[in-house]
Amino acid sequence: MFFLLLLAVSAHVNVSDGGFIPALVGVVLLAVSFFTQNRARETPSPYACSASV
């Protein structure tokens, strides 16, 4: 997904059509998701079964 979004940004910049903003937003959101994934996994789910059941 990262490479597809990066290539989309590159293609729109090279064509100079100004349509690179959505792809750039996608790259930023993907980076934020990547760097915060471990913090989200550390929080136990309130819906998970307990080990003592």
C-alpha cells in the first residue's frame, strides 16, 4: 500500500495536475497507522475472554 500511494503521489506531481493531495494524505495516514499500531495492541480488549474461564 505504501508503494502504491507513493507512486500515485509521484505520478500526480510529475503530471502537475494538482491531484496528489489525496494520495499524500493516504501516505500520512498510513505512516501514522504504522507508528501507532503497537500502542493499540497493548491495550487489552474489554470483549476478550479471560484466561481463567
